Amino acid sequence: MTKFSGFHLLTLFIASHLLSLASCNSTQDLINQICRQTSDFGYCNDILNRNLPTPSTDLVGITKLTILLTLSNAKDTKIYLEKAEAAEKNATRRQLYAGCADDYYQVEVKMFVAAYDVGRGEYKGMVENLQASSRLVILCQNALGDLVYDVRERNRKLRVLLTMGLYEGSLLTK
């Protein structure tokens, strides 16, 4: 009887380990699927894997993470723009920075609402906030053009995050 129980325990251990590995693979497969939709697979894959709460995070968990990363990025960029505005001597550039900082403030607010939407399972609302945020980031990029490399790079990364969230939202609203 002892051998039989030990065998069952060993079988259960191996089965649970294999299921755990399978869910890790499915999480990475999901991340790869999401990242293939973006303009920067490497950045997408790296930021998700570096911040993944567990190796077996599901689509909702990855979406929550993406929204939080987008919110953090928008907040950091808004602060950067506010500092650049304060340090800028040229009045025209100051206005451009101020306009972009306002755009990013709106993105920040929309990401708070999107996070709330995800928490309630309201994925259509989340998608609407992401779409509106994408338009605001494009407005900022069009206003600044290639004037400031740092802002262009920050906008690019935020557009990747927004694309990730929009694709995740499309999967959740199917």
C-alpha cells in the first residue's frame, strides 16, 4: 500500500509540474502573439517578461500589467515634458512641451479609467480609452516632430504599449 501511495504522489507531482510548464509555455505563447502585433517585438517581450507577476499569468493578468505599464510610462513622460517646459528658454518650444504635457495628462487619466474598466471586466471601455490615448500620443508626436529625440522615443514606446493593450482588448472582447 505504501508503494501505491508513493507512486500516486509521484504521479501527482509530475503531472502538476507538467501542467505548470504547459501554462508557462502558453503564457509565453500569448506574450509572443501579443508582441507580434507591435512595431517592436523585442521591447514588448522584454517589458512583459520583466514585469510578469507569475510565469502562468493569463490574458486578463497580462492586460492589467499592460495598462499599468502604459500608465507608468505616460506619467513619467508627462513629468519629463513638464521639466523640459520649465527649462526651455524658447517660448514656441515651451508651448509645444506644455501641449504635449497636457496630452499626456489626458492619457494618464484615460489609463486610470482603463485600469478601472479592466478590473470590472469592461473591456470595451478599456479599448475606447486606449484608442483615445493613441490619438493623443500621435497629436504630441505630430506637434513636436523630430524636435526632441527623447520625446520621440518615449512616444514610440507608449505607442507599442497602447498597441499591446488594444490587441489584448480585441482578444478579450471576442
